Amino acid sequence: MNSGFWLDSMKRPIKIFLVALLYCAIAKLSLLLAIPPGYATAIWPAAGLALAGVLRCGYGIWPGIWLGSFLANLGTSLDLTSGATVLKSLELSLGIGLGASIQAMTGAFFIRRFVKNPFSLQFEKDVIKFLILGGPLSCLISSVWGVENLFFFNQISPSQISSHWLTWWTGDTIGVLIFSPLALAWSHPPLEPHWQKRRLSISLPFLVTFIFIVIAFVQANQWENEKRELEFNLKTNLTYHETEDWDSLMGGLVLTLLLSAFILILTGRTSRIEDLVTERTRALKKANQDLQDHLIVYQKTEQALLEKTKELGRSNQDLEQFAYVASHDLQEPLRMVSGYVQLLAKRYKDKLGQDANEFIHFATDGAQRMHEMINDLLEYSRIGRSGKEKEIVDCEKLLEEILLNLKETLDPSKAGVSHDPLPQIQVEKLQMKQLLQNLIGNAIKYRSDQPPQIHISAKPEDRAWLFSVKDNGIGIDPQYHDRIFVIFQRLHSQSEYQGTGIGLAICKKIVESQGGKIWVESQVGQGSTFYFTIQK
Amino acid sequence: MPNKEKGKMMGTSNIVGRPIEILLVEDSPANVRLTVEAFKEAKVHNRMNVVEDGVEAMAYLRKEGKHKDMPRPDIILLDLNLPKKDGREVLAEVKQDPDLKRIPVVILTTSKAEEDILKSYNLHANCYITKPVDLEKFIEVVQSIENFWLTVVKLPPD
């Protein structure tokens, strides 16, 4: 509950005073419509006010109700003929006031006990319990008590008891049914996002209902009086004619009950739906915002990625350009070294002593190796720069060409090459040829004591062909499985196996430039299987 | 190391009966010497005249200035990358000159670039040779230049 709300920040005596004042004023107005002798009326909004007052301000508010009721009734009952009559009217008014406050407290007690949300009244169960407990049920108290008092103080005759009780009870009940929800709605700080809307949507139908009831009652009274006058003329019966219009009173009450329940339930539901819609809209907005935020983050990431990729592409290109230029330009000085050392060897061999011969030999050898490396580097840097189009290549035919190229190494080693059915793939033909030739060449080069057995196969995967080249060679220690693909990295000395260590690096670059992967599965002494993927 | 081996006779005689007049356009002294030595090893009877850049090459061919008494070369060995005037420009000028265009021009370079090869032939180079790194192979190349252009091929009279 909002402590800053006007009603809740008030001191209790002021609240009591206000309730008394309000009760008295409303009661006074209502009593204008009372049936003779002027206590019971079919419209008693004060009862609704009293119930709402106790519910909102607690049981401590009862003196306000009592005082209000006392003052209002005193105005009707005050008989100044003698001291005894004054006392009597005081007693009567005090009694009626007591009944009114007990009724309000009892109603509030039951409502607090059995109604889950007595203030918001959104749910059908709450509405019905609230109206029944606070209305017809608790209104029995004041009506029974009040009428008894009237009878006790000789204000009404025994024959008038039932009609008075009915009028009283109906009046209180209708008052509660219409005015307690209204009073609660206006005196309570907002309980829901659409509270103000709900206040308004309750108020109008309730007030219309109330006005309709007032008009109907006044009209009914008029007819009654006319009828009575007529009867009076006919029967010259001077006794007060009690209201026997039970049907209309009960009808009014039930109608009010239904209408009240209907209004509350309807507005409650509307309010719930509106809350739900608001809630959903907010959630949707939030989700949308989140989505937008994500989108922005995503876009930023994508942009960054794009830039990084571009940068990487550039630096990669620079590197390749560098490798190409460096290796290209290195050729010239190398040619000088190599040429002059060879010239030296040619002209001065055996003229400068044994040492000189060896030195010259090593220099020539070094220059030769460097020449090979530069050529390899040039070749390596050229992969992916050729700009040649991909074409459909029949791998079986390609293998035949490769085996023809390798004939000179295959035949002396008594190598056997077998293969599964090989597919047609779209690749740069020369690169694919070099790839397979390097792998088969390695299988022969690094053979074991037995004649090399090489098997090539290809099997389709989701998006790529998985090729394998299996041999029965010397195998590779698993710790070197990555290193063998690095340029100029070798596992053997020149005297064991010649070469610069470019073959597998070239294979890796070819496979990766086509978007594939290459790896090896092998153990020392158990042969090797090289796998690579080529996109379909 | 001398840049110009002017009038130096070496090797056996050829079909012309006199030493072959060679114009070598090459800026690197080491390269010049290596080519000279290769010709020596190949035992080609030649007179090697060397110029260092494209401007001088044109002056030599047009007998301008100090080159006015120089003989007309039987063959030009032209490098592509030269100071002042590029080998490609020299080639273009020679092949557009009515007096000079019949002299065989052999592009002798280290470049293997397809672009260079294509451009040279488009400019009517008579042949394009990438200098081998290996000396023995270079000697073979030199020998075959001499053998082909000055023995096998029948060239028009001057």
C-alpha cells in the first residue's frame, strides 16, 4: 500500500471525523426517501461507505460510523417534548448507530477472512464472495437490530416489522453492493497499471444503476401513495399501510447484485486482459530491443570479421608477394656465387690443394641447395596465384598420368599402386596432380625394406571427398605429424633422404587453398596414411 | 674488371671466318664477367663489346659519340632490367629501326616471369633465354646461341 496516498497519510481521528461527516451527510440525503416513520429506506449508500471505511482504515474507524449513524438518526427521532422523549430518541439513535458499525465490522471481518484480493476485485470468486458476504449476509445485522430497536422504542407497530426489516435490509445491501466497490476503488492507491481506467469504468455504470434505482424507488413510492389514498377513501382506513411490494424490493436487490457482480467481473477481466496486453507488449518490446541489440552486436562483429578477413587477405598477399619477389631476386646473386665457385672449380681444381677442393665442393653444394630451396619457395608462393580456372578432372585418368611421370622411380622400387574407384572432381588440375604426385612420390621415397604398396581411395562425405593415400613405408612418429607439413622441415638428414622439405608443405597449401584439410595417420614401422579433403 | 672486352679474340673460328661481334647489354660487372668467361669456356671465337645501360646501347648501335668506330654487332645479348633505359625499350627501338631490326636480339635474363617472356616476343625479340644458375648449363646455353644464330641460321647480309 502506498504510504504517501492521501487517505493513508491521515491521522486516525481525522479519518473518524471524516467518516462520521460523510456517513451523516449521505444518510441524511437517503432518509429523504425513507418510509414512515423515517428510518428505513430502500437506498442506503452509507452502509457501503461504512464497509469500505472499515476495510480501508481498519476496525478502529468504527466510532466514525457509529457517530455518523447516530447523528443522522437523531435528526429523525429527536423528540423534544420532554426529557424522557429526548433520552429515548438518544437511546434509539445510539442503538441504530451501534448496529451500523457492528455490521460494517462484521462484513469487513468476513471479507478479509475469505476474499483473497478485496481491493482489486479482479477475479470472479473474489467479486462474488465480496458481494455476498459484505452485502446480503452482513446487512442482516443492522436491519434486524435496527428494526428491533424501532419496535422496542415503539416507533413501529408489530405489523410493520417485516416490511421495515425488508426495506432496511434491501437498502443496506444495495448500498453495499454499489458503494463499497466504488468507495474502495477511489480510496485505494493504484493496485494495477490500469487502476484509473478501472475506477472510471466502474463508476459510470454504478452511478447510472444507482440513479435508476432511486428513480424507480421514488416512482414506486408515488404509486404506493396514490394507491393508499384510494384505499383510504374506500375503506377509510387510517392505519399506516405497510409496503407489501416485496417483489419489487427483492427484484431490485437481486438486480443490483447481479449488475454489480457483472460490472466488477467485466471490468476486472478487462483490466486483467489490459494488464496482460501491457505485460506482453512490454515483453515483446524488450525482446525486440534485445534482438536489435543483438543485431547491432552481430553487425559490428560481422564488420570486424570482414575487416580482419580483408586485412588477413592483404597480409597474406603481401607475404606471398614478398616470398615471390625475394626468391626471384635471390636467384641473381645466387647465380653469381654458384657460377664463380663452379668456375673456380673448373679452372683451379687440384691446383690449390686438397682443402681448397673440399671448400669449393661445399660451396658449390651449398649454392646448389640454396638454388633448390629458392626454386621450391618460388613454387610454394605461386600456389593460389596462378589464377587458373578449376576444371572437371577425372582422378583415375590423372592417376595414370602421375604413374607415368613416376615410372622411373616406381619401376626400380617394384612399387605396386592400387586404387578404389576414384571420382571426377572440380579442381585446378595441375595442383591436384602435384598433390597426388607428391604423396605417392613420398610413399616410394620413404619405403621400408619391403617393396612399396600404395593404395589410393576416395569416399564421399557431406560436402567433400575424403581421399587417402596409404603406404607400407617407414611410418612417422605421431609427435611429428604436424611438423612434416611445415615448409623446409625435415625429419631426416640429407645423407638419409635428399630434399628440401617442401613436398608436404606444398600439398598442405594446395589442399587449404581449395578449402580442404590434410593430415596423416601413422606409426613408426607401420606405414602411413595421408588423408585430404577436396570440396565436391 | 674490364667492362669492355673490345676486340679481344678468342676461341675457334666460325662460319663467318672472323670473330663474332657480340654486343652485351648488361649492367652487373659480375654478370658480364661470367658471360665472358662462359663464352671463353665454350670456346666461341668472339669479340665481346659491353655497354652498361640502354642509352649507351642505342648510342653504340647508332655509332654515336665514342662509339662511332665500333663495328656493327652480329648479335645482341640484351638483359631486361637496365639502368636509364630499360631492356624492353632498347628492344622496341632496335626492332623499329630499319637499319638495326635485322640484328638478332637474344634476351638473356634471370627472369622466368611469363609476363616478361610474352612482352619480349611481342616486341619481336628473336629468342628469350633464362640464364641457368649452373655454370655448365650456362656454358651449354652460350654454345648453343653461337651454334644456332651464327652457324645454323642463315642471316641476311648487312
